[in-house]
Amino acid sequence: MNEFADEPRAAAGEQAAPYPDVVSVLGWSASGDPVASANALFRVFAAERPLAELNGLLRALRPVPVMTGQGLTWAVESSGDVLPAALSTCLLGWLLHHDESRLGTCQAARCVDVYADASPTGRRRFCSPTCLNRHKVAAHRARAR
Ligand SMILES: [Zn+2]
């Protein structure tokens, strides 16, 4: 998702970089605009009140629960809503087991990639170990000066 949303691409200076192949990122082919979908989900992670933002997105997409022999699936009326609805309902499922405060955006310089913190402590502030290490090195260099 971070590779498609406008704000993470801008923070990384990668606005002009080609978008990755959606199927290779998701592992499945979904109809819907990946950039618009990523931007909509980014707003949930970046929101002061993520649940309110997600609920607004779900109200707009109106995914209908469908119980099957394989479990719960979701249906939408418009094929263009498949990708944003899939991302939204996936996040909805995650939030059934985690507090909204565990969603966030990376605090490292030149990165606002999103993260979902499932750690025991719930203190995550960076999207990846790479950003955490980059932040630590920058802080160390700042102290050394
Ligand atoms: Zn990051």
C-alpha cells in the first residue's frame, strides 16, 4: 500500500517512480484503482481517530458480509470497489483484535509509510527495522556533533 499512496511516495521523493505490479504486491488480482485505494487507506492510518475514518470509508463502500462454507467474505456492488473494500474489510478484521492506537505512520525522516503494530508493547513508531535503524543512526550522529 505504501508504494501506491501519494503521501508515502512524496515523503520518500519517489513520486516519479513507477508503481509496482499490483498482483505481485497483493498476491491476487483486484479490480479498482490501487492509488485511490491506497490513499483512502492511508488516511485511516494517518487519522487522529482511525476508527472514524475507517467507518466513513466502509459507509461509502457498503461491503455486504457473505458467509460461505470457507468463512466470511464480502461483496460490493461496483467492481471498482473490490480493492478498496478488500483493504478496508481486512483492516476492519485486524481492528477487531487491536486498538486503533496501534495504527500509525512512520516517524522516520523522509518516510510516512503506514504500520499496524501487533507487538506486545504497542510502542511502534517506525514502519520497518530499516527506518528504525536509520533514525537511530541519525540520532547518534546528531549527539556526536
Ligand atoms: Zn518508515
